[in-house]
Amino acid sequence: KQEVTQIPAALSVPEGENLVLNCSFTDSAIYNLQWFRQDPGKGLTSLLLIQSSQREQTSGRLNASLDKSSGRSTLYIAASQPGDSATYLCAVASWGNEKLTFGTGTRLTIIP
Amino acid sequence: EAGVAQSPRYKIIEKRQSVAFWCNPISGHATLYWYQQILGQGPKLLIQFQNNGVVDDSQLPKDRFSAERLKGVDSTLKIQPAKLEDSAVYLCASSLELGRSTDTQYFGPGTRLTVL
């Protein structure tokens, strides 16, 4: 059974700093790995999707890496802004039905 | 492009009552998912449809939860009877189809259920 862990559970950093969010998973036989953002009272928004054969993906100030052998992914956010404040969720898709298993998230607060 | 629509947005019921949630996926999306998100946790998949067939319902509490997807478009999720531990946000998501590793899931705003 796939298990996904995100550490830390909460993080506060001053505006402008670069930061890294961590995700680990127990079963390396994954279909893809996705990072989502969740704002209070709202649904999830997809940020980045890394296919099983890829090592990283980039979108603007965001960069996500994937190391299947160690069961880890990181989300790097450059030059953080107050608008980046949200909960960030990592999810791993399984082969076959592509079922997503989510971590519990990291609640990020950017201090102006 | 319209997103995933869900209704109602909020629902408060007494335990042992029944409740139903509705979801309209993005047009053309064959795959539909219902997730349960308890406060402080990540979403947990309850049921997954491909068109109007069930792909995975292994984590659906079938003694009280049911779901259907009529004509492979809209879907309803029902709880009967509700328990206190069913208090959560119920999220609906859709994606184009299975077998496309580049496809992400698009989520609706969710229905927040409170069971008293």
C-alpha cells in the first residue's frame, strides 16, 4: 500500500526567500507524481506533474524534482511571495487505475 | 473552459440523516473521482468512474455510501445514514481519460459536510 509523507506540516518564511517542500513515498513503482495547491475553502489546483520517466518539471518560479529510487520529491519555490501562502499537497499516482494517494500537506505562510 | 461544478457547497445534517452531493465534470472528461478530505488530512479516493463504469471503489464504505454516474457525465454521491465521522469536505475531480500519464485531475470547490 502506497504511503505519502510530507514534512514539515507547516512552514513560515519571509517574503523573497527561496524554499523547499519535501515529499516521500513508500512504493517506487509510480505512474506519476503531482504537486497541488489548496487555498482555504477551495478545491485543489494542479501545479506540476512529473511522469515516471522524468526527473523534474518547471513552471515559472516552481521546480519539482523526482527521485524514484529514494522515494522522494521536492518542490522548490523561488523568490516567495505572499500570494504563495497556501497548503501544498503531494500526490502519487499508481499504475493501472492511476489512483492518487495524497500526503497530508504542508501549510505554507509567506510573511510580508 | 468551465471547471468542475459541485453542489451544494455546504451542508449541515443530523446524524442518521441522508445527504446527496452532485458533481458535473469538465465537458469531455471520461474519468470522474470522488474524494473525502477530513480536516488536516489529504484527500482520500472514495470511488473512481471511467465513463459510467466503476474503476475503483475499494475505499468506499458501501454499507452507507453509494455513487452513480448517469450516462457517463454527472455524478451523485449519497450517504445514508450519516455518521459523525463523515464530517469532511467531499471533492469531485475529473480527467480526460486513463492511460495518459501527462493528464492531471481537475478539482471542483468541494462540498463541506457537517454531521451533528
